[in-house]
Amino acid sequence: MALARTHAVALLGLDGSLVEVEADISGQLPAMVLIGLPDAALSEATQRVRTAAKNSGCPLTRNKLTVNLSPAALRKHGSGFDLAIALACLAADEVVSPESVGEVVHLGELALDGRLRPTPGMLPAVIAATKLGYTTVMVPLGNADEAALVPGVRVVGVASLRDAAIWHGAKLEPLRVEAIMNVTEEEEDPVEPDLADIVGNEDGILALQIAAAGGHHIFMLGPPGAGKTMLASRLPGLLPDLDAAAALEVSSLRSLAGRHVGTSLVTRPPLESPHHTATAAAMVGGGSGLIKPGAASRASHGVLFLDEAPEFASSVLDALRQPLESGVISIHRANAIAHFPGRFQLVMAANPCPCGQFGSAEQTCACPPSSRRRYLARISGPLLDRIDIQLDVRRITAAQLRLANDRPGLTSAIARSRVVAARAAAADRLAGTPWKVNGEVSGPWLRGPQARLDPSATAALDRALERGGITMRGYDRVLRVAWSIADLDGVLRPGREQVGQALYLRKGMTP
Amino acid sequence: MADKDDLGRRGEHYAADFLAEAGYRILARNWRCQQGEIDLIVERGGEVVFVEVKTRSSEAFGHPFEAVTVAKLARLRRLAAQWCDAAQPRPARIRIDVVGVIAPNRGETRVEHLEGVF
């Protein structure tokens, strides 16, 4: 047989589609032609495959090889097709068994000596292969742990093309080679910073717990050095562990971003804090040719922290409105649409004015009122609309520092257990609705018969609405936060105290 | 004479014998003109075949076929056109083939033939 086929996976965003790799041998001078819209890196596969095969002791045919990647109209990127191309070529030459090769999905890049290199995006590719009904995948040994994280798939990790050919029935002697492993990058400190490090700032600690319990987006306003960043970096530590589906998604995004995944799924919520010079493509994803996930996608199921939020370009901030609304980031290109998950918890921090001193007791602000107004107006109204909690963070006084030394603070572990209990209570109440946490619940549901509060409990809120202090939308937001506070306090429904606290967490915010 | 020229000559002999055995009639060997040389010109069934012969003593540095480049074939194509201009009668059909000869110093010589490569 001069024709053989096998399978590989082409990724677009996190979605993979199956690519059939066909190889045909025809009686002409040695050549290898690769068709089916490969990009530059993939076109060079012809050189890698021919050399790797020769150095593995199973040279390709000396006739002409035509390799087709089908569907031919789908653009294909990267070097992950090398193994599939090599095995299709060997199967066409009957060096390996065409039947065996045809039933397996092959992923991985070849080195010139025939060894297999770990390839980024392995996890989403294996997930896609499983979804498409394939039960066996062959991957580089350096990726085998990562591929094995996907349930219900048989992973064959091979160190070299020679091993792969032997597995598929080639009559070769096994040759031990040193497998190429992932460079284990310096694992960033797995210990999450603890809430107990925070001195004073009782309001802040409470607001963080409420935000974690209800999945509320949060906006922190305060002078430099007040501890905004310190607070924000402790929010992921308060969130519960990721469930199985979320863990797989977070790990897939890590894999796609070319970062090390390791031998177990990521179970802690990620924290992404892009610098304020980030472009829209860096924030939501993009890139020419290959579409990569941005910071907002990598923060999915975790926290996206924007320090110095008014310094971000307004177009970048507004690009976040779509994911905040739908939980999905769609990136459109002329020839494709890539979808990435984008359900993150947004934390923004800002100084109250360009010089940062406005409202602080120690120094006076030098900014004219107009520039102060302009500064915060850079965060657009529609974006602020989605933020339930605004927090004033103040600098610590010497007295607070002395007090804190006497009293140990709340630890993250205790706070997290409170948050987990509160989320369980909310999930119980919201069973049968499309929502899981209070931050997602719609206003009409909150005001409907199933959740209506006592008039005595909402008296302060109603008065604020009558006076024009808040709008209807603001009213709903206060209710949402009040429910989260009630869940944290372990009471069945929010009373006067919880509503008051929720109202306090909106002070100074746009109506 | 350099060893490699000798090897080339030996290879061309092997190729000619191989083709003759396969029923081809040899029209010319090492046909030369100003622009170059055609190793072998043979004929079978009214089709004239221009043959590039490539000889190597081993496969250590690749198969002989790998040394036949597109530029070399293009030159062969031009030379073939020149030969046809001079030929009487003009051939009805022509073809360009490559014969690869692996002729080790000791051991079996192997000859491989690719038809219609260009």
C-alpha cells in the first residue's frame, strides 16, 4: 500500500478539531510535499520528519511523499503534527502497521535526532481527541503526565520516533534514549499569601470575604501604600478549590499558554495581574495567525487584578465588558473565531487622584478638581456597573499597628472555610436557577417573591432610593451583597444589619 | 583518472546493461553538446528516454536519487530538446528517467530506475 492515514488535532482557542494526516508515495525523485494550509513552522515539518526518520533507523521512502492535512481548508499551526506526519509516511511505506497507526491520535514535535519534544497545548488537544471518540493518543514522554490528566483516555508516551515505530509494529531493536522532558520552570511560590499578614484594614478583610463568598467584582480606592495590592493578592487564597471541570479548563489554558502543567491538575484559582501598559490583545487574547489566550482567559475561574486601573487604556478596560457579561471571550479573525473561557472575578485598584493623596489624612492633594474627576472617569460607567463592592482602603496608623501586634489576625484557612460554607448555602438556595453564586443573580429574581426581604430590613435602602442616593441598578447590587453577607454570617436571609453593611460597601460609588 | 570519474563510468555501464536487459535500445551514450552531456539516450516502443545516471559507492551520504536536483533535471530537459532538433526522424514521445546505481567496492551492485520524473 502506498497510502496511509493517521490523526492529529488542530487547536483553535481551546477547541480542537480532528485533522486527518494522509501520506501517499509516488514513483518520483525524493521529495516531500506538505499540503493543507500549514503555517511556516508546520511547513518545516518536512525537513524535521525526513531527518528524524533517518536518524531513528527507519528512513522514509526515497520516492516522492505527498502529505495532506485534511480538512484542507482549516489553517493549521505549529509543530505538533510532526509525529503524525512521520508515522503516516512510514505506514505508507509499510514500515509500520497502517491499521495500528490509523486508530491512534498522534501529537508531538520531532527533534532532528528522532526524539520527541514536549509540545504546548497538549492538554486541550488530548481533551479534543477524547471528545471526538478516540481512545488512544501517542504523545511525547515529556507530555505524558499532562495528557494522562484527561480521564478515559489511553496515553502512550514515547521518547523517540523509533519507540513510536516499534509500538506500531516496526521490526526494529529498541534503543534507549534520554527523553526530552519539559524544562521544569521555577514553580512560583505555591504558598498563597496569607490573610493574617494584613495589619488593620478590618473593612478590607471583611470585603474580601464577602467578595469571595458571592463572586462579586470589587473596586478598591485608596492612597498609595494603603495595602490595596496586598489585599487583592490574598483574594485567590479565600476562594474554594476548583471543581474537576474548572481545574481541567484552567490547566488547559496553562498548557495552551505554553506553561508547565506538571503531574496534577491546577486546583487553586489562578491570579493574573497584567501591567497597566497591557494591550487589548494581551488582555483578552489575540495575535496574528495563532490566536493565544490573554490575561483575562488565564484568570478564568480565578482573579483578574488590575492595579492602577485608571492607567489602563480605556479600550483595554472596555474589552473586558464582553467576558464580564457572558463569561466567554470570542476573538474574531477573517478566517476563524476562537472562543476562550472568561469567567473571572475582577479586582480593580485605583488611587483617588493622579497624585494619590486625595482624602488621606497625612498629606494634602495637589490635584485640581477637574483632573481628579477626569482620572476616575477613565473607568467607564458600564464597567463600574458590574462592580458590586467598592472599598475605601486607608493607610494604617501607628495605633492600629500596635493593636495588631497584640491580636493575631484572621488566617486565610479560617476565612476560606467560612467562604466555602457561605457558597454552599448560596448554591442550596439557588438550586434550580442558572446561577451558582450571589454575584451572578439577576435583579428581578432578588426582588421576586422567592427572595423578597422584610420591609423593615430594607428600610435604609428604600430611603436611599427615594432620596436618589442610589439607582435601581445600585439597589439590586446592594441586595446581592447583602445576601452574601447573610451567607457568611450564617443567617437565613439578610436583615437590617446585613443590608446596612452592604450599603456601606458602596459608599462613595457612582449612583 | 580520479576515482569518482571511474565510479561514474562504471555506473553508466551498469545502467546501460540494466536498461538493455529491460528491453531498451541504446541510441547514444554520453551525448555531448555545448551545454552539457546526456548520460544515456535509449528507446523502447517509439518512446525516446533521456536518462540521468547517478552512481554512489554507498548510501552513507544519502541515496543517489537525492543528489538529482531540479536544476539538473531542467538542464537535462533543455538538452533533450536540442537532441530532438537534430534527430531524424523526430521522436513521437519523450520521457526523462533517472537511474541510481549503488556500486560498493565489494558486494552486490544495485540499480534502481525511476520513470518519468520530470
